[in-house]
Amino acid sequence: MFSTNFYSLISICPIPDKFENTLKLQGLEEIKALGQTFNPETMECVETAKGEDNKVLKVRKRGYLLNSHCLRPAQVVVGQNDK
């Protein structure tokens, strides 16, 4: 059978989801960067790679907006054509 600690763990698992939902209700939203055109106002380019010019190829660290203001820019890998 399961120990008491297992049941305690199950009861606290929903806490991150509840916390995230509370933040969303307060106006927090994740910056959707993958596949988008690079936007220096909400994104920080940490690396370039071969790919479609000026498109986000990979998100290294998620970014967030709070009431439409950039709280933390998304750290992204941006495509660059080698011509």
C-alpha cells in the first residue's frame, strides 16, 4: 500500500495549476514566440541559427506579459539566412 506521504503529495499537486490560474486572472500571460516573427519588444535573441530569416526557431526561456506590459522577455533562437 501507499504511505501517508504519497497521499500528501497527491493533495498538493494541483497547487501549481491553481497558482498559474490565479496569475492568469490577474493579467499574466505567456508570450507565444515559437514560429513568430522576432519582436525585440517582447523577445531577447540569445542565439541565431540557420533557418527562415527573422523567425523564432526555438524558445530557450519563456517570457511573460502582465496586463500587456512585458514582465520578462522570452529568450529565443532566431533564424538567419546565410547568403
